[in-house]
Amino acid sequence: MALALVLNSGSSSLKFQLIDPSADATQPPLASGLVEQIGEPSGAVTLKTGGEKYTVSAPIPDHAVGLSMVFDLMTEHGIGPSQVEITAVGHRVVHGGLLFSQPVVITDEILNMVRDLIPLAPLHNPANIVGIEGAMEILPDVPHVAVFDTGFFHSLPPAAALYAINAEVAAAHGVRRYGFHGTSHEYVSQQVPALIGRDPEHTRQIVCHLGNGASISAVHNGKAIDTSMGMTPLAGIVMGTRSGDIDPGIVFHLHRSAGMSIDEIDTLLNKKSGVKGISGVNDFRELRAMIEQDNQDAWLAYNIYIHNLRKYIGSYMIALGRVDAITFTAGVGENDVDVRASALQDLEVFGIEIDPERNALPNTGPRIISTDSSKVKVLVVPTNEELAIARYAVQLAGE
Ligand code: ADP
């Protein structure tokens, strides 16, 4: 069985999954886990396989050591790299800038190009590079493939991709909309035409990826024509801890009048805002529990979130002109019945009609939740970015 190892590297962590790319999307991966606190005095490796969870604690100086510890642990459980056939490694890379529209096999030249993009993603790309280098050191004979979070949005038309700021400054500093969560938007939007019985070449759709980070995209006949995240993942709809779109003047005000530094404002808007900034929690399960207690901050956070979401959906309906499907995915989108109901409430005049019973069913796979008479089909399609990356990795490795 040809397997792919999928890696998602952060600066001090590494998430991994060992996946059979031909498996059904509902199957759990063969193994998954996390390397934590890389470079710190104490670290830990967690492996989940066969319904069990194993943890090893030890200092982990770098990503390569972390990965070799993962392999040792996998070997103990019969799924080490010499016991199974890993045919490709897929790496999630956050920023592909204007250089990458498609996944690529990683070479020295490609790695240098990813390095050139560091100014656009100063926190993420360096961590991705370290993870790639570590994995290539440990698995030198297997093709490594980079899959970019921005890739699917390479097709954005200029009117959607460019900001109305000084063109010279924008061009000199790469200021434009890149979009993120592209692997998820692509994976989900590709499934929709078959689910609603339409030709993919004639399907106009909106995808709402609502996780802790969240983004919406408008997809016209398979190509993204707009998306809510921007030059950075801070833009767009309200998220768990990120503000989403705000008046940019707020940043100047907080700096000049409130005396906050740029780093403090960065942290405020990325980590202490959004649903958490209003209610104190970012997990929608906790938010729901607070709403049930009639907590007014939780209600306010929810109402702001929904108001924003509806505005984006509305604007993409106009951008697309005709909408065949609106799809919800990711942690909140797949599981929160009320968010879906509130997002599309009272829109019958636009041909959108959710069926409350279908909406309330558990999330066991892709499904339609609109009524049979709803002109716009509403769906829940579970995302699986790791599986999408695994499929790309094995496909490119075989070319
Ligand atoms: P990310 O990849 O951005 O961390 P996920 O797509 O995994 O996000 O979504 C995580 C979020 O999904 C959680 O913070 C929580 O708000 C929400 N979530 C997960 N399960 C449920 C559930 N059963 N009901 C409502 N919200 C849920």
C-alpha cells in the first residue's frame, strides 16, 4: 500500500499524519500525532494509531530529531518507515505568494523560492522550511511535495486580488490578496458539483470554511474569484481569536492615541479579538454553553460573528451573479447547527431554504441540508486538508 506522510510544521511544533491517499475520506489516518515544544527544555511526541495514544517526553532540539522520534515510535507499533511503504511526503506550506499556483516537488531551487517568500509570511514560512529540511534529512530518498495554502487563490482576478492602495507601494512590497485555506476550499468545492448533480464547469458556489481560523470563498466553474482572507490570514470574517476586517484606521489610533506598539496591536488583533475578544472564549462549544445561560457577551459575540458572515455571503452572491451552492465546512461549519441556520435565516427571497431536520443531522459525511425546493443548494462537506495534501504528494511523486 502506497502511503503518504503529511507534515504541517510550526516554529516549535510538527503535526503529522500517515495516510493511505486512496482511502475513503471518512477513514481515520493510519497514524497521526504531534511533536511539541521543539527547541525547548522539555518536549513531547504524541502518536495516535489503532485507536491508542502513545506519548514520549524528552527534549527535542530540532524538527529532524522530532521526526526521528516519531519514526521510532511508529516502528515500535509496526508502522515505521522501514515497515510500511512511504512513497511521498506532503508538506503544508502557508505562503506560495505569486510564485506557486500548484503543488510542486521540492528541490533546492524550490526551497530557495519558498525562502524568498519569507517577508510575506515571516512567522509561517521559516517554520515550514525547517520542517521540510528536517524531513528531507530523515527521508532523503522519497519525493517531498509542497502544497501551498495560497495556491487555489492564484486565479483571483485583479479586481478581487488588488487593494486600492498606492500601486507602486503595493507592487514593491507584494501587497495584495493572497487568500489562505486554499487546500480546503479546493477540496470541498471540487466535491460539490457531483453532490448537487451539476457539471463542474457550470457551478457557481460559495464555500464557508469556519474553523478557529475562518474564510469564505466564491468559486466560479472551479476557479476561485474571491476570498475573504487577504494579504494575511487576519482579514475577512470574524474568527475565533482574530478580528477579521476592521477599519485600518484603528491600527493608527491604537498606536498613536493608546500608545500600543505594533507588536502589541498584532497580538491584540490576531490572538485576543474575534469571538474571544468579545466573549472570553473562542471555542464555539463553550460559546454555545454560555449562550444557553443567556450570557450577554456570548450573545453579542455570536451576533457580530453571524452579521459578518451574512454580509460576506451576500457580497459573494452578487459577485457570482447566480449561486448554485453554499457549503459549510471545518470545525464550526461542520458541527454547529445554529451557526448554519443563523447564517442563512430568512433568505427564502433569494432562493435559499435550509431544512431544519437535515441541518440537525450528525456530521457523518457530505450532505445537502437545504429543502428540495431550495433553488440554492446548501451543503455540509467535511474538509480534510491532510488527505488532499496526501493525494497531491503521491500524485506528483508518481509523475
Ligand atoms: P482550526 O483548524 O482552524 O483549528 P477546526 O476546523 O479544527 O479549526 O475547528 C476548530 C473549532 O471548531 C473549535 O475551536 C470549535 O469552535 C469548533 N468546533 C469543533 N467541534 C464543534 C462542535 N461539535 N460544535 C461546535 N463547534 C465545534
